[in-house]
Amino acid sequence: MARAAGGFREEQFWEACAELKQPKLAGANWELLMEAMGICVYRLWDQDTRVYKYKVFGTLKNCPPALLTDVYMDLDYRKQWDQHVEGRFLGHGKGGHQKIQAYILAIKEQERGFHFHISGSHSPSFGSQRLSMDHVLITCGQLYERECNGQTVVYWQVKCPMLKPNRDYVYVRERRDLDVEGRKVFVVLAQSISHSQFPERSGVVRVTQCEHRLAITSDGRNGSKVFMYYFDNLRVQIPTWLLKRALKNGVPEFLNNLEKACRNYPRRY
């Protein structure tokens, strides 16, 4: 098959469409990790990379597919609506949250244009490191995109006390609007790359294995039916209990914020 203009193969877009129509979970040990607000999150342990792959299926009410795709692609707008930018907590904790909140707000004032993602913890063991409220997971990453030789290249640096040194990503992404059996399907693919305009930085670990597929179509009402596949290798193992806690609290919050973002999108049509 020929490659699409952005460097992805044509069949990759159609494969995402096919899984949107019929989820592929049979024949592998996909585990249902959580279910909330019409969204199911599955994961599969990859023996080769020794990390998990994820699949997400479900519907998003009150988010028309074309609008949802536009909101998803607009990185500048995400800095406005994503509540993680505002210093929200995914996990729970006792005491000290007001101090941490003030700290995050102070950082935000100093580093406008950065992307924040917060998660709380309460002194569990994490490998050889013991977490406390001083190890709250704060990621403050530069997030922007640039056109390079016909490709849209995204750069994202993630800062996290628990994942020292910092991680960063360089990846291409491409959107295609397809007609599938008379229905419009919006597909976004992303893949990590090596690019001369984004050299590795001293003291930062480059995430060189990252892949993302997203397919969106109408749910037949005023919402969207969604399929997403996600994989990245951070070179660290996240404990299952911590991941489940983050998902349990973070996914519903994120979906609510995403619905509001669609409703308030300045370019809504």
C-alpha cells in the first residue's frame, strides 16, 4: 500500500476505521482496566517492549465528531480548557494540598504556555523510591507543533519529580477525514520520530517508542463514537494501583472537561 502524504501508510488509517466499527480484543489477553461514562479502557502487556498497550472504546455525548476532532487537534486551545493545566489532582491525598495548589499556581504564573498535569499520591513504595506528598506527580511540559517538510511535528517535554530525568517526545501526526460506507470518519495518527530540528537535549530522556491512533464518527445522535490506541515507552514501570487510581479519577474529569471544551470552542460551527 502507498504511504499517505504525511508519511503514514494508507492502510493505517483504514485499520483504525475498522477497529472503530469492530473492536479487536479477541485472541490476546486484553484486560478491562476501567469503565466510566460510556468509555472502556483496556490494556495488553507487550512482551517485546515490556510495557502496556492501551485501547479505548466508547461514546462521548454532546461532542459532534467533526468538532471533537478539531478540539483534539488544537494544542493551543487545549492549554485553555484542560483542567490539568490549572493544577487539578487526579489522585487523592490528605493535608498539604493547599500548599501544593499554591505552588502549582505560582509555577503557572511563571511559566505560562507550559502544560501541567497533576496527580496525587500518599507514600506508597515505587521501586526503590518511597513517595510522599513531596513527590506529587507534576508534569510541566513544553507543548507545540511545527510544520517540517510537509509533516506536522509535535514537541512535548514532560517534567516529573518521580520520573527523573525529564522525558520528551517528538512525533508526527496527521488527520484524515474519510468517507466509510457513507459515513464520515475522522482519523488521527501519531508516531514518534527522530528529526534534525528537534535534537535530543542534555539531561532529558527522549521517548523513542510512541504510537497513537484515534478514530471518531457520529454515534447517530449528537455525540461521537470513539476508538483510540495508545502506546509509549517511558522506560519505567508504573504500579497498577497508581495507574488505576489516576484513571478512576482522571478519566471522568477529563471527559467532562472535553465536553465543555467542545461546547465552548471558539471556532465551533
